[in-house]
Amino acid sequence: MMIIQKKRLPLFMLMLAFTASFTSCKDAEDKAGEEIVAANEEKIVPEDLKWSERMLQSEIHRFPEASKLDFREEPKWSYTNGLVLKAAKEVFQQTQDERYYDYIYDYADTMVTEEGDIRTYDLTDQNLDMLNSGNVLLFLYPKTNEERFLEALKLLRSQIETQPRTKEGGFWHKERYTQQMWLDGLYMAHPFYAHYTQMFSEGEKAQEAYDDIVHQFELIQQYAKDEETGLLYHGWDSSKQQKWANKETGTSPNFWSRAMGWYGMAMVDVLDYLPEDHQGREKIINYLNEFAEAVTKVQDKESGLWYQVLDQGDREGNYLEASGSSMFTYTFAKGVKNGYLPEKYLEVAKKGYEGILNNLISVEENGVVNLNQVCAVAGLGGDPYRDASYEYYVNEEIRSNDPKGTGPFILASLQLNR
């Protein structure tokens, strides 16, 4: 029987082969590592940041000039700028990243003239929406002491003195929306009104202003709330003359998600500035608790999100909407954090937030974050006429990265430390 003996390689050749193999593996590892580093360097928005920063950096990428937020071709003074920049302010306060401060300052620098006039703002419109960006100036003026910012603030505050009111004392939403209070207006005007009062008013004048602010919430609760569901209608026409208005109550016919979202944010933000000893605080906290109970009942159990028309989730055409869902999440999280709401609502907020991440957020290869399924706009009356019907709300344009969604998403992310 012949035995075949395998030829053994000399030791130096084995060592050479081992070295070549090791070098080859190491080269492959180094190359893979370099590719990972290169891929991270190519990311416009790093993925190791919290969602609040990731979305803010994505907004800055989409809109390098804060004055053109909301897909504008020309700079504009508008409420959407103020909404995103409030979020940017809070991210800056947490991170101290000067890029965020510069983004905020650039807006004010662009929109406010040396004399303190505000570009594109027309006082005679008596438009409550325009007050919201005043919060940017309330943040910047104490830091910069720029006189033009103070003059612009005084101009905005003067609008409150001349704003048309219903016979009950409620602010019209705009000059052209006669005798109408909208839920949106509570957010647009009253955190600014309260913060301005805290900064610049004293004594009896301050007391009158705070009383006036609380009265606006009282009126909305009295005239826009549906006692059966606890939800609030989008608008109330005190004259009951609008085609959309119920002839007995004056309310619009449906519960729009974002209108309720504006109202929730208005309450938790106004409480930042209403004095601890003001009798209206307890009222607003009670309103907030009623609001939370009603909104939780219409949260979609499967996704954790909320529908465009809140109480009709099973109706054809309705959809899970991003801005209202983000606003409710922010309101609940902040309400619990500040002690206004019971702890159980933190779970509602977390469920809503996970629903947003799982269903409405997408991330591009370059790291840019998108928020999808945002209702672009909805209102009442006007031309063409908006009748506040179910069909109207579900057929308005839906788009991604509308600032009315991205701003509240950043704010919700901050409240939940995400």
C-alpha cells in the first residue's frame, strides 16, 4: 500500500502567506472603515443627533433663509416662520449651537428695517397670525438691545389695541373675517401678548392685559366647545351670518385636527407667562385637562396618531395627519412636564410620538429628515369660499415638510428629549 505524504511548505512561506492574508483582511477592514467615514461625511444631517436637531438641520437645509420658510420665493413676515423659529430657539437654548441662533437672528435682521418697520406686515389687515413671529423679537431684543427690534415689538403690540372685537370682547381673526374667532387665533396672538406683558407692562396695565388674555380662552370655551364630545369647533361666528356657521350656535360644523392643535399649544405656552397668582391660571389648566381628555378619546388606537377630521376616522377620505398629531404630542408632553396634566397623558404623548416616527417620518440617503402627510392649509370663508365641510378638510392639499408640522415636531421632540 502506497502512502502519499502531503508536501509541507517551508516555515518562511507559511509566515509569508499568513502575513499576506492578514494584510489583505486589514486592508479590507480599513477600506470598509473609510467607506463608513466617507458615508457619514456625506450626510447633510448627521444621524447620531436627537430628532429635534435632525429636523431643525433639515429645515435649515431646505430653507437656508429663515425668511423664506414655507416654500416662499420672497421673504415674508408670517406665523409659520415664528413657529419654526420658536423651535429653533429652544434647540439653541439646549445645545448652545450658534448656527441656530444665527438662523433666528437672520430672520429678524432681514424683516425689520433700521427704523423698526416690519417688511410685508400691514397693520390695517388686523391679522392675528402676524403676531406670532413677534416671539422671535421678544427672544432677540434682550440679547441684542437693538432699538429697531423694540420699535417693531411696539408696532405689533399696537395691533392688539386696534384689533376689532365681537360684542363679547373676542378678537376677530382678521379684519376681513368679521365677527369670527378661530381656534388658530388663540395661538397666534396670546403667547405673544402674554410674553410682551410680562416683559414690558406693570401694575394695573399688566393685570388688565392678563385678564384680557384669559377672557379670550373663556369665550372660546363658552362658544366653540361641543359639550357632548368636549372637542372644539374650528371657528365661531358671533353674528351667525357665515354660510359655514350654525344658525343657532354660530359654530363651524367640524373638528379640525390642527385647529385643536393650535388651541392646545396656546394653553401650554400662555401658561409660561401668566403669573402664578393670577386667577385665570386655574381656569386655563382646567380647560387643558378637559381638552386632553377629549383629544385622547379620538386618538387612533393602532397608530397613536390623530385624523385630519378628529372624530371621523372611519370615514372615507380621512387620513392620519402630521401637524395635528405633532401639536397634540407637544401639548401633552409639556402639560405633564410642567405639572398641568396627570402623568397618564405622558403615555398618550409617547404613543403619538412613536406613531409619527413609525408612520410619518422618512429619512433621505443624505440624512435629511422629512415629515409627511401634513395638511398644507385650511381656513374658513374667504375667496374661494371654504365651507368647513368634511369634504373640504379632507381634500385640501397634503404635502411633506410643511412648517406647521415640522415646527411642532421639533417642539414635541424636545419635550420628550428625543
